[in-house]
Amino acid sequence: MYLARFITSESENYDACAIAEKDEVSQIVLRDILAIFSQQGIRLVLVDKLALEAISRKNPPGLNLHFLSSQVVTTFATIANLKSPPDLENSLSDLQEVGFRVDILTGPGIILDVRHAHANANIPLHIVAERTGWWLHVVILYDIHGSFLWHGPATGVTTLGFPEDMLQYGSGGREGVLDWFDVRSSKLDDLEIEVPANTSEFLAETANSTFISCNYTRAKEFFDTYNDDTSGEALYFKAKVLQIIRLSKLVLESLEVPFWLSSGTCLGWFRQCDVIPYSKDVDIGVWIKHYHPGIIDAFVAKGFWLHSIFGRVNDSYELSFGYSGVKLDIFFFYEDSRGMWNGGTEFTSGQKYRYDFPKFQLCWTELMGIKVRVPCDTLSYIEANYGDQWFEPIKEWDWNKSPPNARTNGYWPELEWREVIQIFYPEAEDS
């Protein structure tokens, strides 16, 4: 027994020494990394999801160097300006001088204007580096209009042998977006690092951050074929649409109600990366499971007036508001065995309609500087609503006859019309 205790004690001492030695090496490596990037004016923020989860738990031992040294990959981020991407050559050389193998992944930047559809130069998107079996991943977050941060896909990340299954940002060739976030200093043993100020909120956002860029090549083709309406009336309408989308975003996010661009507003984004000037309204979708009873009051408080209420919350619910002469339609979507659908009501007869869509998930995109959601498989969504001729502008559109996915869905009993068909007419509205 004495011999067994002696062997166990020696083994434990050896393991403790090995861990201490590894932690010391990790601390040196991290100090080297932070110093090198700092010298080049590049600010690193720890965005590693496992590390941030450890910080969020706030349970001993929390986040320390041993925690990071036990990971194969540790991920940082740096924020950059899209108009002047960071020059990483000096950082690359400095990392190589202290024993790192380094690769800078480049690719096209996000396009924000149809005029630049064919002139999109490659920019640095990710940095991967390895030393003594420990991997560093730096994701570059580009500031977009001061409203959100974008990162590109990590294509070619396995060139140096990077473990792709441990990639936290840019995996699967996907782009991503995050809201701007504050940072705070955090102690990593005796090493100061920066982390997102609200780690729980940051982690929740990264779980649903997939971004799909608008196809500006297609938009250019559309405008080359059909011309862009730059009349004063069209420009005024576009400005009002953007104002309504911004206000809707403020209202619905305050209620924690996610929404997406739907119907003609979604078609305008998909086809021409713009607003359809002759559509005369704004269309958004909301899952009925996210319905909030305070939604009407919240919109009215922002200057909207209630135009109409159709249906019930459990069936074919639709809200419409007016704002400065433009109508906002909010379509609530349901899910059943046939797929996803929203309803409509013909107010003179009580006829109900159902618009069927294939099941879809939501992704982020950008519409004229605003971060908004659209169905990830937008083409299937558009084709369900507009058919395969969606590229051609159609100015005469009947809401209950033109859509190929419109189906009659029974009638509201006339005794219920006062509840399920409500139309309001304001005495006056600001123009």
C-alpha cells in the first residue's frame, strides 16, 4: 500500500508539473500574440464561445490559462474598416518569427452597392496560426455603415491542417453578422484580455448570425434590363420605406419579436437589392408563436395609426398600419403538416385565403444599410409567392388571385365579422 501511495503521489506531482509547464507555455504564447497584434495597432477581443461560456457561468475555476491551454483552438476577433482593410503582413512576419505557422484567408468583401457588383476586391477575412499544437483563429469583423459587423466565410481554412470541426465563425462557407458590442477587460490569471461586455447576450446572438448577401450582379442585370426609377416620387417612397423598416425594427426588437422581409418587400430585396417603387406598401412576416399582445400599442406609440385587423391570433391574423401615407402589412405565419402559411381575408365577403410556403429558416441580410432577416432559401420563398417569372416586373397584382400559392380557405361566419374584419379610418394623417 505504501508503494502504491508513493507511485500515485509521484504521478500526481508529475501531472501537476506538466500542467503548470503547459500553462506557462500558453501564457507566453498568448502574451506573444497580444503583443504582436497590439504593436501593429490591431485590437484583439476574445470571442471564443467555450471561453465565453466559462465566463458566463461565473463558477470556479472560471476562465484561466489552463482552460485555454486545454483547447485545441482559441478564437479572437478584431474590428476593421471595410474601406481600409487591415495590413497584416507585419503581423504575419512577427508571428512567424516567434514560431507560428500562419495563413491569412482572403475573399471578396460584402457588396453594398449595385455599382460595385463587378469590382469587389479580395480582403483579409480570417487569420489562422499554429504553434506547438495550439491554434489561434482571428476572425475579422468589418464595420458596415456603423450599424453592424460582418465577417466572411473561412474558405480554405484547412490549408495548414486547421481542425475544421472546431471552427466557430465562417464554417461551411457561411458569412455572419453581429450587432456592435461593448467590451470589458477580463483577468486571465495575471493576463488582461478584452471580452464582450455582455457575454450571455453575445453568445445568444452568435447562435443565429448567418448572413446572406444580396446578389448585386442580379440587381445590375435587372436595372440594365428594366431601368431604375429615379423619379422624385420613387425616391420619396423608398425613403419612407426605409423609415418604416427602421421604426418596425425598433418596435419589434423592443418586444423581442423577430421579423423578416416578406412578399413584395422581400422580392425587391432579392431581385434588385432595393425597394420596388410601385409596390406602395411594406410587407413583413412574423411567426405567430412570437405574437405579443402589446404590438399594436407599441406601433401606435411610434407614430403609426392602426389601419386594419383581420382574423384571429389563432387563425389568419394580419395587422396593417399607416405611416406618412405608406401602408405596413404584418403577416403572421403558422406551421402545420403541410408547411408554413399565412392567411388573408376579403373584407366584403369574409372569404379566407391561405398562402402556402415550403418550410424555411431565417438568415440575416442587409437592405440599404439596415440589418434585417429574410428566409434563408429566398428563391423557394419567392417562387412560392410569385412563380418562376418573378424577375419580370408586374405592376398589376391582385392579392388574392395573382399569387400561385393562394388558396381559398373557407369563410368567416358573418356573425364574427365585427371581430375578424376591423378597418379603421383616421380623421387625418401626416403626409
